[in-house]
Amino acid sequence: MPKMVAVGIVTSAKMSKTRRVEIPRTVKSRKYGKYIRQKTVCHVHDEENESALGDTVEIIESRPISKTKRWVLRRVVSKGNVIDIVALRQSALAAGSQAESE
């Protein structure tokens, strides 16, 4: 039987060699007939830590690696452009304090 392949977005890269990937999908509601956005969350094994937060990745089904990991990273489809707001604010404050001291 062939292994399943999915494409999703990395939502957490805090763990070493593990990524949290969300696979978005839309489902039609039986009761109301409107389309609802849903997501499937997968924990993915990333051996080289090559993916980062916000990247679009392709994952493939594998044997159980740990309690929650059942997928392996196949490739990074596109790099994400997630901005770290905390670091941006700190650099702006540092630049502002240097301008005041001059």
C-alpha cells in the first residue's frame, strides 16, 4: 500500500528534530451547508532541522517514531517569511536609545 503524502505549514519549530505541521482543509457542514475551515495537526520528524516556522513542507507517512510522531519530512516546498515581532521591537528600542544618547 502506498504511503500518504501531505502538504502543510510548520506552526511550531521549538523542539529539536520535531516540527508541528498543520494541514488546512475545508469541509461542508451537513446541517447548514456552509464550508468550514478545519485543520489536521501532525508531528513530523525533521532529522536535519532544515524547516523553520512558517515554511510550507511536504511530509510522508512513516512507521511510529515516538508517541506522537508518525510522519517524516520529505522536502521544504517554500520558505516562510515569519517576522519575530519581539526582536523587531527590541531592535527599534535599541536604535531609539542610541539616537537619544547622541
